[in-house]
Amino acid sequence: MELEADVDERLERNKSPNRLEHKPFKRNIEWSENELLSSMDKYRLNSFEGEIKHPNYLRLNNTNLSAEETAKMVKGKFNL
């Protein structure tokens, strides 16, 4: 399972109340945003399109999906 989202969406999610509540180190928003952006410059965070060919693999861009929609798609793919 590989999830991906657009940068703007990742920055928005980074400030969500749920994330801030459960991940105290994210509460320093400026640091957290800079860390997210710099990691994208340093590392390859997602596989290339078509790179992984395993049958039990799903790459899902969940930029415009809710957590519930994403979970349903994952459950459907893996028969959970």
C-alpha cells in the first residue's frame, strides 16, 4: 500500500487538529512544514509509476479523498 497526496494537501493535513493532537512534534508548524518540504527535495517519497508490479500492491493518490473513502478503497483492494 502506497499513499500519495499533492504537496498543498499534505501541508494542509499537516495542520489538522487531529494530527496536531496525536503528533506533538508537528505542533511547531513552521518547523514541520519546512521538514516536509525539505524531505521532498532530499528523498524520493513515492515509487515511480509502474515501478512496483506486485499483484498485492496499490498506489493511491488520496489528495481528494477522505480518510473513510481511502480506507474503503484499501479494504476493497485487499479484501479486508
